Amino acid sequence: MAKVKVKARHRKKYVILPVSLLVFNLLHEFIVYKADIIGNRYLQTLFLMAMFMTGFAFVTFIVAPAVERTVEKMVLSGKKGAGFLGEIIIAILFFAGLFYLYMKIYTSPDQIESVLPEMLMNSSTSLLSNFP
């Protein structure tokens, strides 16, 4: 039986980049949700622009390396336990968790509120609504 090897380069291309983009999309949903509490549309636009610029840097320099380390540790533990099959099972479980999170957000009528803890939910009052 031939040994199948998944190279780190392929893992980075087909697992880490998509996962990082999905995490950025979740971050995007959260930022847009939180921007709704700003009453002034100009300040809201300024807030969104600033958050997306910093969001890209956050995902590039913090989330992607963290996801890479996590995936590498999961793959190594899966390989130790069950070899190549363990690596595949770990990848399937990882993507199943992300799929569940997306399904929960996009199929729920509350959308992002369905996965947020109570302390991160918007209140009914808007901030800076009287700002000129």
C-alpha cells in the first residue's frame, strides 16, 4: 500500500487560508453587527473602514498563524493515533465545527446573535446618535 503524504504547503493552501478567510468573515459579521449601535452614519462608516483595515492585519498576523499552529498540532496528534486516516478525520472534524458555526449564524433568524454571549449583544439604544 502506497503511503500518502500531505505536505505542509498543501495544508497551508487548502486548510489554513480558507479557515482564516472564514474567520475573517465571522469577524466581519460581528463588526457590522456592532456598528449598528453607532447612530451617525458617517461615524459608522469611519468605524467600519477602520475595523476592516485592522481586521485584515489581525487575521494575517494573529489568526492565520494561530490556526496554522492549531491545525499542525491537531494533525500531528491525529497522525500519532491513526496515521493518515487520523489526519483526515481531524480535518473533517475541524471543518465540521466551522460548518456548524456558519450554519448556526446564517440559518438562525437572529443570525450573529445566535452565537454571541449575552454581554456582547447590542442594546436597544444607539451610541453617538446626537453626535453632530
